[in-house]
Amino acid sequence: MTVLVTGGAGYIGSHTCLELLGQGYEVVVVDNFCNSSPEAVKRVKALSGKEFEFYEADVRDEKALGDVFRRHDIGCVIHFAGLKAVGESVQMPLRYYGNNLESTIKLCEAMKRAGVNQIIFSSSATVYNGENAMPLTEASRTGDCTNPYGWTKYMCEQILRDAAATEGLSVVLLRYFNPIGAHVSGQIGEDPADIPNNLMPYIAQTAVGRREYLRVFGSDYSTPDGTGVRDYIHVSDLAKGHVAAIQYCQKHTGCEVFNLGTGKGTSVLELLRAFEKAVGKPIPYQITERRPGDLATCYAATEKAAEVLGWRAEKTIHDACADSWRWQSMNPMGYGK
Ligand code: NAD
Ligand code: UFG
């Protein structure tokens, strides 16, 4: 089967393309490189030993998207394409609502015209309301998002839920927790365009000497060591979760939502220590003020994905740290845009 992967040059998309190719799927990728590099596509081809069609296009470009659906017999779509920087979304809300909502709507319309009805959407744990008890189940309350990025995910989920009910789409919403790590080869990984907002790339860039020290945002949370606790999931496990979702999509209609996490909470200092172990040297850090909007703790209930998709995360934070370090040390400047 041929899978159309939007945003397939990005961090999670590139790892998922590699996994799909390894499992015998054909892939077609659409990406406009607004937050990625052609080098990632080149490396996925080299690592997989397989060729695939790549289209440099904006998902909002109706003509370009229509051409892709005409040229290929697409069975299923994975929609990664979107803007994802929380802080930037606060500065530029219209850019975020414009890109993330419009790309999703245009994609659904193009699918409908082409008679393609299966879509897997990259959602996020950010759609959950901050007042929920842990672990977060798929039934935990959503909404009251704290930034425009989060609202775009919340709104896209609703758009897709409605489209499944009335337009005959088969939709799987995947709520990712905190993706980290890199492919075990060290050839593809996370390559933030600017100063990283997220913890793992910041630690990795500090370890490689691109940043002076890590700021640990708060040590007075009600967590075992006072620092924030998150559910870090290896990007290669996440990629496998998408293959499981495709298989689910083949057999079911309607709209279903799954958490993709490990179910295990790790603190900022625990992740830092695990990375230090992978690198074999201390990484400088300073405790600073809390970052506005951050929760103390966030981790997933994983039973639904295990029972229904037959998928569970397998890798540890130690695997992820070793793989991230391999990627960062082999590619100190990322893909070198
Ligand atoms: P990424 O920025 O590395 O990948 C997104 C890709 O989409 C990029 O290659 C970018 O160039 C492309 N893109 C963006 N808008 C486009 C458009 N209009 N047309 C064509 N291409 C476009 O991000 P990622 O970390 O791989 O995330 C993938 C998806 O998962 C995103 O939707 C993101 O919001 C979601 N997500 C990510 C995380 C995370 O922490 N990484 C967590 C939860 C959800
Ligand atoms: N942190 C630091 N220093 C840093 C960066 C982060 O101490 O330089 C801390 C944060 O305070 C938090 C933890 O590390 O306790 C994780 O922070 P991240 O920014 O890496 O991740 P978040 O959990 O804040 O958010 C991420 C994505 C969101 C997504 C969410 C759930 O940025 O888009 O995971 O998937 F919605």
C-alpha cells in the first residue's frame, strides 16, 4: 500500500518514513521544508535503500496536492505537516491557525476528491486540560489550551472528528507525549531551526558545545526531585505506533484517539543524568525560574494503544539518550542548512 506522508522531511515524519519503508510500504512525501531539510529525505532514502517520490509543496496548495493524489494510488495519509513551536505560536497566532487548520482542511478535501478515506493525524498531549489527574487517559478532559499551537491541535481533532462522522473519513488521532531520541544509525534526528525550546535538543546541543548551559525551569514542583516530569517516548517507537495505526485504519471506520507515550514519568534532572551517562561527561546546568504555562507532571495511560493497536513503547530513556548523542555528535550542526 502507498502511504502519503505530509511533513515527511521533519523529525517524526522522517523516522516514520524509514519505518514504513522497512515494513514494505510505499511512501510518497509532501513537505515545503519550512522547518526541515532536503538532506533528511536524502538520508532516509540512503538508510532504507529505497527510492520514493518527494514533492516540495505546501499542503495548502490545492493544485499541487491534487496532482499528488492523481499520480499515486494512495491508500492512507499520515498528516505530520504543521508548525509546532509553542512560543512562536503565541507571537504569531494567525500563522499557526492559518497553516495548521488550513493544511488539515485542504488535505481532507483533496482526499475526498480522490476517494481516499484513511487519515492518521499528529495530535499532542497538549490538548489535555491542565487540571486532569495523571495518568492521562484518552477520556481525560481536553481544552482550555494555554497557547495557539495547542488550540490548533484541539481544533484539528474536532475538524477530523466531524469529517469522520459526516464525510466518511476513517480517522486515527494520535496524541504524542514527548518525542525524543534519533534513529540508531545517527543519520537522522531532531534538528531545530533556532535555539531549541524543548529539553532534549537543548541538552544535546549543550553537550556538543553549541549552548553554554541548560536552564532547568524550576526545582520547586511537587515531584520527587522538584523538577518537571514528562513522558519521553523514543521517536522510533513513535514511528512504529504509526504503522500500527495504519493497520487499525484498514479495518475500522469512524474516529478513534490514542495516546502514544510510555506511561512512565521522568524528571528534567533524571533525563539530564541519563544524557550525561550517554556522553560520559557532566553537562553544565543552572536552576532558574519556572517556565510560564508548564505543568509539574504529565504522563500517559498506555493501555488503550496496547489493547487496541497492539503497540507499546519498547525503548528506554537510556536508549534515547545514546541515540540522540550519536546523532548530535555525528552531526553537530544538524543537517547543516
Ligand atoms: P517538524 O517541524 O520536524 O516536522 C513538520 C514538517 O512539516 C516539517 O518538515 C515542515 O517543513 C513541514 N510543514 C509544515 N507546514 C507545512 C505545510 N503547510 N506544507 C508542507 N509541509 C509543511 O515537527 P515534528 O516534531 O516532526 O512534528 C510532526 C507533527 O507532530 C507536527 O504536526 C507536530 O505538531 C506534532 N507533534 C510534535 C511533537 C513534538 O514534540 N515533536 C509533539 C506532539 C505533536
Ligand atoms: N525544560 C527545562 N529546560 C529547557 C526546556 C525544558 O527545564 O530548556 C523542562 C520543562 O520545564 C519541562 C520539561 O523540561 O518540565 C519538558 O519540556 P519540553 O519543552 O521539552 O516539553 P513540554 O512538555 O513542555 O512540551 C512538549 C512540546 C509540546 C507538546 C508536549 C506534549 O513542546 O508541543 O510536549 O506532547 F504538546
